[in-house]
Amino acid sequence: MRVERQRPSRLRFVLIALVLAALATGCGADEEEEGSGGGTGGGGAAPGSAIRPDDFNGARFSVGSKEFTEQLVLGQIAVEALKAGGALVKDNTGLEGSEAARKALTGGEIDMYWEYTGTAQLVYLNQEPSADSKTQYQEVSKADRENGITWLAAAPANNAYAIAVRREARRPLDVMTISDLKGLVEDKPDDSALCLAKEFAERSDGLPGIEKTYGFSYPDDLIVEVRAEGEIYDEVDKGARCTFGEVFLTDGRIVGNDLVVLEDDKGFATTYNPSLNIRTEVLEKYPKLEDLFGEIAARLNNDTLRSLNAQVDVDGKPPDEVAQSFLEDNGFTG
């Protein structure tokens, strides 16, 4: 029997969004919230060093990002920080997908963008996944030196892939873990539809890797491919097209839509700490970039990123406004 969704009241949704923005709560699981991600940066640091208008006076930078909310926010943080330092900045944020962003960087079309350690390790560099986040950072940063790319200090946030279900369906379907999902797909396919984006369907750290680790294949007729990552949260919340969906652990819509992340009980997911990737020749010309974005990264833990993402996806604020507020609140700009 397909579990029907009882839609929460508007008041309930607003209260959830307000709590998220004010308290930056966890990912919405019934159990404990995961940690800040084990990145190489720090958390809870003192106010950042103010950016001076002449720090990058006369410099010209091209900043990129991928197209989903967190990447747009991170991209705008870089854009606004560089502008505050007196640089002329070309905004190339919103590139479609990881491969496009990576190619733009290696091809010199952009000077920098925020990338994730796990994505580089598994997708670009074809390395074996590292269990330890610091080792992972060291391995990807060392390998990318040969590609003319420098990894600045990684943030402690962990934007790993996960699979979520709306809260009302979780207990009736008795699905707490990805192993439970495997059984549901085999026994109750009508309740197992999965919403995902094309990239997750193809990447080794996406659905193919989950299927390999957990020993099952998702039937094609149970996969609902959406055009953009952001659609997934609403589709899972509605429960009409799909019961489950691919999500990012730092996405504010997990709490905003009252979703619950399934436990990765076989430990498939690797760590995805964001780091500003910059062309080495650019960094050599402007070494101040390293300290500035090291301080910025140190303030980006799971709770902070989830709150910033929610301001865009739940509250409807534009990414550049969210980025400006983040820099002001953390003492980088006045």
C-alpha cells in the first residue's frame, strides 16, 4: 500500500523554517545529528579579519560555481569577498554540473570555485576513497598540484550525498537504513520510487556506488529523474511522484520539508568538505587569497551551511544577499 502524505499546516512549515534559520538545527533525523564533517578547517573561530578595500586593488578574477543552492551561495561568498577587497570580479557562478565547473577551472575560463574533496577524489582523480577526511584532503590537494590547481583550506562542513524520506512515511514503511531500502525495493516497489538528478544517477559516488555497496539494483521504472537538484526536496515532501530522494546533508530543505535521512549503515558515503580551488598561477600572484579564504572556510560547518542554504531555499533570499550577510556577520566586511 502506498503511504499517503498528510500535508503539514502552513504555520508548522513557517515555524520549522524560523527554527532552522535561528538555531541552525540538524538534518532532521529522528536520532542524533551528524558532526560538523571533520574538515581541515576550524569551527567557532573568533571574528574574521576585516577585508581591506585595497587588498586586491586592480586585480581581476573570474569566479565560478555549480548550479545548486549551496554552490551558488559559496560562489557569491567568494565574489563578494573579492569585491570588498577592491577586485574586479566576473561572476561565472551557476555552471551546469561538476564536469563543467572543473573544465572551466582547468581550462582557465574561471580562476576559482568551491569544490568538494570527495568529488575530486572519486570523480576527477580516480583515487580510492579515504576514510579519514584529513588524509583525503592531503591526497586530492597533492594530486591536483600536477594539474595547476591549489586547494585552499577545506571547511569542516560535510556535504555528502544521502537518501531521505518524508517523516510520515518512514515508520509505516519501516525504513530506517539504506539496507532497509533494499528490502523495500524488492518487496514493495510501489512504495520505493526514488527522485534523483542525472549526475547522481551516473556518478560512482551516487546511485551506482550505493547499488554496488548494498547489493541491489534500482529498477528503471522506480527512478524519477528531475531537471534540478532542488526539485527533489519538494517532490519527496509531496510524496506523489517519489517516496525517497537524493539529498545533500547540508541542505536546509531537509528540515524545512521535514525529511529524514536514511542511515548509511554500510558506510558507503565518503566525506565532501568544500575547499576553494584556485589556479595556482593566480594564487602565486595574489597570495593573500590563501589566508582570507582559509578564515572564511573555517566558519563553514554543517550548521552554518545548512542555515545559509535555508535562507535561499526556505526564506527566498537571493544568494548574493545571503553571502553579504555571512561576510558581515563574521567580521569580514562592515
